[in-house]
Amino acid sequence: MSPFSVRVSVFFAAYFLVVGVYLPYFPVWLEAKGLSARDIGILIALPMVMRVVFTPLMAVAAGRFALLTRAIAVFSVLGALPMVALLVVDEFWAIFVVIGVSALFWNPTLPLAEALTLAGVRRGSVSYGQMRLWGSWSFIAATIVGGWLLVRLDPEDTAIIIVACFVLCVAAALWLREPDRRADAPPVAQSSSLKDTARLFAVKPLIFALVAAALVQASHGVLYTFGSVHWAAAGIGYGTIGWLWAIGVLAEIALFAISGPAGRAFGAFGLILLGGIAGVIRWGAFGLDPTLPALVLLQVLHGFTFGAAHLGLIQMIAAAVPERHAAAAQALYFTVGGLTLGLATYVSGDLYGALFAQAYWAMAGLALAGGAIAGLGAIMFPAIDQRLSPKAPPPAEEASIR
């Protein structure tokens, strides 16, 4: 791996160390604080909803920095600082403010890092999947170690672990550098115009893939909010819960490891369609409150419900969007994804409170809708998948954004 690939891989590992603790165990911390299911749903949904308004604006602001790596570092620091307050706050509205301020700056860091990664891929670094999979490995380590720690610590100590992970991610962001490039190649610059971002809506294959992937990703709403809570209520220990999360991400890693061949075999729309089909099966079965052995098998489908849908959208951006618009396209993905996942997460509070495990059946409906749109996109835009090879030339500036 090149020095650039190593630094990006370390950043992904550090970023998903945060996610691996925050996603499964932050709801446990909120429940330990005495918050209701509705309050938990609102707080988990807040960062996702904020993507809708602020991530495109922050991506445009990133274009004002001379280097994309500098924008990632600044946003990482400003996003991590408010989280330190979790060590002292207890009330709903105080936590709401902390999460909201942090999300304002933290949300853009991943789409910006994805744009930096794609720039490196276009300039000859290893494949996207081979760098991104280190984030998945880190997520596994975080869920397992987090569950192991919670068996031995009070659930309220989760805030300490979360803050420590944020600090590590800031260090990794400060270590990022520009991708390896020829002497005559320009640095990674991004558009700083909302007009250019708006022009992406004219790229019809991108929009079809974006909506389809966002719906499949939104189908994780109940799992992300109440998966750990529900499993703990069913008598599953936190250590086992950590392994359940890890199993899903292992399947994701396997897909990322073969991302190049998978993209060429199925195409962008085909990968998203696979995610939708897997979602219908996975959430339909989750609604039946399966036993632990069945949960283990169903968690393997995470490699498709998350991994395939995400990889399909990344492949589409690489094929249809020029480098200088990559951050804007990633921000658009996070915006639409934040809207759909945020709404699904918010609704999951009421759904879970009323239906418990059967709330997953609503998520199966979202996966079905996403798969259907991906299938329609594959029929309408069959030529786009011919440009998905990692070695294919980058899309022309004008042709790809008209």
C-alpha cells in the first residue's frame, strides 16, 4: 500500500472506531440516563436529520480550504470538541445541544474523506474497498471490545469510551495527506459552489442510485436505534451483542475485499438491488423475533443490506461524477441518506414502542422500495455500468454533470 493508502486506511479505522462504539452502545447510555424510547429515537435521529440541511453547505465550505485534507482536519476537531460535554450532561435538552453542535461539523468529515479516497483511486492508489475495509475491521473491534467493557463497567461509562474514540479520530485526521500523484497533477480541489452541487440533480443515473441506496440504508433505522436494547431485553449479554454486530461487519469486509470484481460483475444498480433483496429477507425475519442462532445467520446479510448498497453508490459516483465534484456528490449522498435514515430512525421510536420486534417489518418495506428503484435504474441506464471499472478513465467534466 502507498503512504496515502495507509493514511486513509488509518483514518477510516479511527472514524469507524467512533461509529462502532456510538452506534450500538450510545442508546444503552441514553437508556441508563432514564430517557424514554421516544427521546432516544429523537437523539439518535438528530445527526442524521442535520445532514439534510448542513452537510451540503459544509461541503461547499470545504471548497474554500486550499486542501481537502485541511478541511477534514478542521471539521474533525470542531466535531469532537462538543462531545467532551457528554461526560457531565444528563438531561435530554443538554444532550440534544451537544449532539447537534457536534454533528454540524462531524457529519461532513466522512463524505470529504470518501472524496479524498476516490481521488487517490483515480490517481493509482489501491482500490476503494481495500482502504475502506479497515474501517469495517475497526468497527468490529469497537463493538466487541465495547461489549466486553460494558460487561465490566457501568453503562453510563460509555460516554468515556466514546470521547476517547473521538480523540483518536482527530489524530488520524491530522495525519492525512494528499494522494500520491504525478508532478504535473493538481492537488485535490473541490467545487465551492452550490450551483455546481445543484447540477448533480441532472445526472439521472446518479439520482436513481442515490434514492435507491438511501432507502436501503434507511431500512436499518430500527436496528441502529433499538437493536442492542431489544437484544439485551431478550436476555442476550452485551458481549454476545458485540459479536452479533461484528458478524454483520465481517460480511461487509468480505464484500469490500472483492469490491472491484463485485462492481464489474453486478454493476452499481445490481449491487443496490442485492442490498434491497437482502433487506426484505433480513428485516422480515427480524420481525419474527428470531432465536440467537438465527440472528447469527441473519447478521451475515449486513454485508448486502449495508455493504452492497453503499458500494453500489460509491461505484456510481466514481463512474458518473468528475473529481472536483466528488465531495459534493458524497455530501448529496449523505444528505439524502440522512433524510431517509433520520426519518426512519425517528419513526422507529414510536414503532418499537408499539410493536417491538414487528417494527422491523416496516423496514422491510423500505428495503423493498429501494430495491425496486435500483432495478428500474438498471433497466433505464444499462450503459452506466460499463464505466465502473476502477481502471476506467474518469468521467469528463461537462458530460457527466449534464
